[in-house]
Amino acid sequence: MAETRDNVRYLASHEWARLEDDGTVTVGISDHAQDALGDVVFVELPETGRSVQAGEEVAVVESVKAASDIYAPVAGTVIGVNDVLDAAPETVNDAPFDEGWFFKLQPADDNALNELLTPEDYRALCAADDH
Amino acid sequence: MLKKTCLNSCHIEAGGKMVDFGGWEMPIHYGSQLDEHLWVRASAGMFDVSHMTVIDLVGPDVKPFLRKLLANDVERLKTSGQALYSAMLNPAGGVLDDLIVYRLAEGYRLVVNCATREKDLAWIEACSEAFEVVVTTPPNLSILAVQGPSALSVLSSVLDSAQANLLSQLAVFESGFAGDWFLARTGYTGEQGAEIVLPNADAPGLWQALLASGVRPIGLGARDTLRLEAGMNLYGSDMDEGVSPLACNMAWTVVHNDRDFIGEAAVQAARAARVQPRLIGVMLKERGVLRAHYPVYSADARVGVLTSGAFSPTLQCGIGFARVSAVTESLFVEIRGKQLPLEPVSLPFVRHGKPVYSVIS
């Protein structure tokens, strides 16, 4: 059973978004997603400073199996990316909710995260996925 | 209902992630495809390839029949046990399948692909009508490939003395029987190793003995990246019925002489054509992954397509095969709308764990 975290919100496309104390939003992919992808071998990250709409393709994760788009969970501006993934893309497999994060956003709307899936919703979605 | 090999429970016990592979429930990986790939390059891994098809042919006409059926010439198999890689062509010169043919004490053994089984058998039956040949698919056999730098030494430590003795006498592309076990020094990884065709009842025992000796199970995912690094074609990706052997890097397996094999006239016509596509190795010069079907450009002209692609665990970059109409100095692959430079290289990329390619200039 894949791990989920209760301090983040989710997209149906398996990204997670975490509201930090400073009001920024950190984005990554779930444990369920990394497990389905298999070994991650390349991550293409967005340019810092780019403004993005909710649902826009902003990054790509390539595993041994396939290339998958990563969507912005909320509108905002990219204020940082996880350079660790350039040299060590496998970090996404090893620590998807921690060191394997993808990018950080300054959200346009502080409340936008409330629109996303709750941990309960997301667990139900994964359970349906597994059957 | 998926077909299962008799090692199915062994795969599940080893943590295999099982997928539908041409109607068979087979392991794609056992946790990490990358780790499995690197383990085969560094040590030894085992692959259940029991889904592949074994076809035995005997009869007074078996040699003239195979000289007609195959684009490589079984006349080259001078003694019992020798093996040959060959294409089987249709009359239009397209590749119906690729296979290994082993000369036995009596007759020949073919090992053909899984997905092409029914098509191949129907074709072989139809072509053999004018020949006195008996075609059989021996039942209840498993096939286990053991590959890697320590594959042969580990194998000889778990085989019985007659089997180990046979294995020690085989050179690359040679085979033989020890009782009802068929041992062949062939494989699909570019490493040392053997493929063992054995009775189903014996297969779990061999699996467990190898597992206990440090040989790790390897899934179909790593099997694909290993063969790609080794410069070996995958039927259905790099060639099919519409592709000439000349356009899939198999010209070296086509032997012309006076025997007139099926498809030969079409191959000769293709050879005479001034421009024909060829299959080359390519490496991505930037970070990223190559995948089958990505288009290939030279300047602004589309000159071909990737037939296979992957991230190479050994070389740590994107590699692939490209079928191109011309090899120029500046090839590009289009990935998500961006053109990225490709380096055309000789095949294989990797042999015996080491990079061996050179840049084509």
C-alpha cells in the first residue's frame, strides 16, 4: 500500500501540494505515482519566475517506463526548483514527499489549495486505481 | 485468462510486478528495473523466457527446407550443436520473424518469438508442404536464460556433473543436450551466459538453486534495456513484416548463394535501390530519455524515426535505434516539441559491461 501524507492536498493526476508556513506551495508527486512509474531517470523542471495557471503542464518526469506531464496544482509563480533531481532523479522514488519535491510556487490565491483533493479523497482514488 | 509459465509462483514470491505480455502473465520488474539491469552487467541474472516458442524440425528434407525458409544459411552449421541467428522473410522481403536456429544431432531446433508463434507455425507448415519435414512444438518445456559475467561459473556450480561438463565445452553460439536439458551459449544481453530449455518439472528447482547462489531474477523491463545496449533488435519494434532486413541492421545475417531462399529476390531488388533506410544507434547528447516513435530530423527535413529508445543504465544517457534515410552530421530528435541533438553511433553500445560504440562520422 502506497504512503499518503495528511499535511498535503492532491490532484487526480497524482501531484501533491503542500502549503508552507511562509505561504509558498511545494509540489511533488505521490508515493502511489512513483511506484506506478518505476525508476525515475530524468526530471525536466520549469524555469524560475515562470507564471503558471492551475492545471498547466509545468514539468515532466521520465521513468524507465514512460514520460509523464506534471501539472501545476494552483495558479502562481515558480519561485524555486529542486536541483537535486538533475543529478539524482531517483530521489523521486526514494522520498517522494520529502527530498523528491519538484518545484515551489508563490500562489496567486492563498485559498486555492482548498479546491484540491483531500487525503481521504486521494486515498479513495488510489484504492479505485488498484482495482 | 492470461497464460502462466510454470515459474509464475516463483516470480510472485520474488516480488515480481506481473503484467500482460502478449497474453502471458510475466514480470516487468521485481522492484527496480535499473538495479536489475546493472546487476546483469556486474554479476548474473536469470530471465524466465518460457513464453518463447520452441519448434523442432526433422525429416530427410529438413536441411533443404531450412535453406529455403531462412535468409541465413543453415549450411554454415557444420556440426551438431552450432547455432545461427536468422531472419525468416516473406516473399516481399519483409521480416516475418527473427530467430535462432540450432543444429541438433538429428534435425534442427528453432526458437522464435512469443507474439509471432501462431503466424510462424502457419507459415512454416505452409512452406514445408513440398518437403518431407516433420514440424513439432515440444510440450511442457521451460526456458531460463542466465546472463552476466559470473553466469557461467554460477551455473556450473548448480548443474549436475554431466550438465556442467557439457556447458564447459560449449563455445559462444554452441548448444547440446545433457539428458533432456538443452543448454545453449546464447542470450539477449551482450553478456556471457546460457539459455536452458528444460522440462517444466525441473524449472522451479533450477530457479531456486540459482536464487540461492546469488543470481537475481530479471524482469522484461531490464531485458529490453539490456538488449538495446547490446545492439539487438526487438521484433515488432525494430522490424516487422513491412521492413527489409537491410533496413533493420540485419544485412549481416542474409546469405546469398545459389539456394534461392524465400524473399531473396525482393532483398536483391532492395540492395539495388540507390537509397534505402538503415537502422543506426543514436545517443542523446543532452539529458533526457529516447523513446520509440520519436521523429528524427536533419536540418529541417524529417529523415527517420526511433524504433526503440530508453535511458541506458550503463551509459547514463538516452540511447536508441533510429531508422534513417541518411546519416548526416547533424541529427536531431524531437521531444515534446523541442529538437535535441543526437549522436549517430555504431552498434552495439555496450558489450561485456563496457561501452564499445564509436561515433559514426
